[in-house]
Amino acid sequence: MKTWKHINLEQRKVISSGIAHNDKLIEISERLSLDPRSISREVRRNRIPIDYSPNIKPNCPKLDRWPLVCTKCKLRYSNNCHHVKFKYDAQKAQNNADYNLINSRKGIDIDSEEFNKLDFIIKKGTDENKSIYQIKIENNNEIDKSITTLYRYINKGYLTTKRIDLPSAVKYKKRKHNKKYDYSNTTIDRTGHTYLDYLSYIHKNPRANVWQLDFLGAIKTDSKCILSFILPEIHFTLLDIITNPNSCKVVNFFDELEEKIGTENFIELIPIILTDRDPCFTDIDGICFSKITGEERCKLFFCDPYVSNQKPNVENINKQIRKFFPKGKSIGCLSKQDVFKKNIILLNTPLKSLDGYTPKETFQVVYGEDLFLKIFDVVNDERK
């Protein structure tokens, strides 16, 4: 029999009833399919003392044997017994169990020696104006907690280091996180497609275009998401709205783009794509290889988890897009044409970084008007 299984309220009521009817321990054990030792420990742990006499004596020796309480004792209500009397109450036992279960999970899972060592390392590092990330990396062999856990310890006040001691923490308020996707997917083999691989590749190909790809966050009830695809050097932005986005539909976006502009233009214009670890971007072969020729048409690289500043341009563009699609508001009623119109507004906005020219004008000068029109044939088509 299992001796570790939690006892619930209904089982406690059966135990209480069994004690009241003077049942044997083995009988209650068989009735509940629990080990007799579990039931015995349950009663001993949760029995409640009741004092009827002013002259209390040590526990009665009968209480060392089953039923461990005075429920069926003939002297229970007699003044002749001067021992501490006990009873077992199922509801109060359940309340005690619930309280202990909650409190056993409070605090931190670390002993005092490890805690003091961790506290010292974090405090010493912050006093030297080091970030939590730097402290973790430099003391990785001594700190077995994640960076998120360290920040949680600080925010909850467990450590000597307080939130006010962190250089940038006081500049920000607590944010709401409504995650639609799981970015911690570790089942995808990204070997050769990591951010470190990206840095190595652009070092060897410094003049290659690097496009950045992302989804604009949407509320959970929306079935549509806005895809943003940008060329940072000229602030050129392609927006597309996709219903029920998945990896297949993202691949279709690039397949149609290649079909419209041609394979040669695609390879020349879009040699590198940098994106995050959204599950919709996990079909590496589908994005990188042409359906027309079967050859590689681009390189795809992924940022590290939770490091959005590795693709800051698309994050900045997303802030500009928020002027048209505010956070917390549904985009379910928008059509592809609605998004296309907002895309045109972005591309017709003069920018200081382009010496007063617009991204549209810059793209047409560099790559030609014909290629510009072909690209916008893709995002202007209604796609379910």
C-alpha cells in the first residue's frame, strides 16, 4: 500500500466514524485502502486536547494505543479522570492539513548556508555596479539558481540586495505578461541557427541585408496576428495579417514572396532573416529553402530566449505600429486591406535618419520601383 498518499476530507470523515463505532485500525485501513501507519499518524498528528479537570496529569497510557483518542473511553466525561483528554475532528484535521500544505511551500528552496553564500555574492556584485546577469555568469559554478529566480528573490525581499539597488529597476513599473506562445520550446534543433551563429555569419558577410521578423502581440481572444518583416537599414517595413498563425502559414508568406519577386531577387534582397523563438517560425527548412528550385534561398537565425534587444529594430517598429493597433484592443475585425493602408502610412513617413526621405522612396531608389510593387502584391492579397 502507498504510505505517502494525501488523505482527503472524505477519508478523514471515515476515520472519525470508524473511531466513533470502535472499529479496529485494520478495518479502517482496508476500508480506505490506506496503510494502517498512515491512519495512525493522521490521528496522532491531528487529535485535539480537551481539558475537563483543573488538576491535569500527563497523558493517559491508553492514548499510546489505537484509537489514540478518548472517544470510546468510559471515563471521558467523568471527573475521576485527571489526564488530558483528546478527540479527533475530521474537519479540523482537514483545515490543519490545508494550512500545513500551503505553508510548506512558502519561502525558498535552499538551506541557510547556501542562502548566506548566495546573499553575499549578490550583494558584493551589486555593490560593484554589476548586473544580475553578469553576477550569475561570473559565479555560475556557485549559483545554481536561474536569473529569473534571482530577480524573484530580490523582488520578494529575501536578499540583502533590494530592488532599489538595481541600476535600472526603479525606472520601470511592473508589467502585465499575457503570453500567447511558449518561447521556451527546447524540442527544436537550432544548431547552426543561433544568435552566435548569426554573429559569425555577418562577420564573414558584412554587406548582406539582415531582415528582422516578428509578430505583433495580440489579445488572447483574437484569432489574427500581424506579422512585421523589416529591413532596418532603410526602415522598410512589410506588414501582413494572418488568421490562426502557424509555421505553415509563415512559410506560405515567404513562398508567395519568392513567387512574386522571383528566386534571384529573393536571394539578393533577403539573404538573412533574424527572428525570435516563436513557434510559428520553427519550420527552418520551409523558410530557408525554395519550393521552386529546392535550393537554399536565405539564412534563418534565432535570437536567444528573452533577449529582445538582439533584434531592436523590429521591436522599435512594433512601437510605431502600436499607434495604429493599440495594446489590449482586438484586431479581429481588421482585413488585409486595413493593415495594408497602415503599412503605406509607415512607408510614406519622412525620417531624419534617411535625410528626410521616406522608406518607400529609399527602397525604390536602391532596389527599383518594379520590385517594390511586386512585394506589395503579396501583402495586399487576401489570405485566410
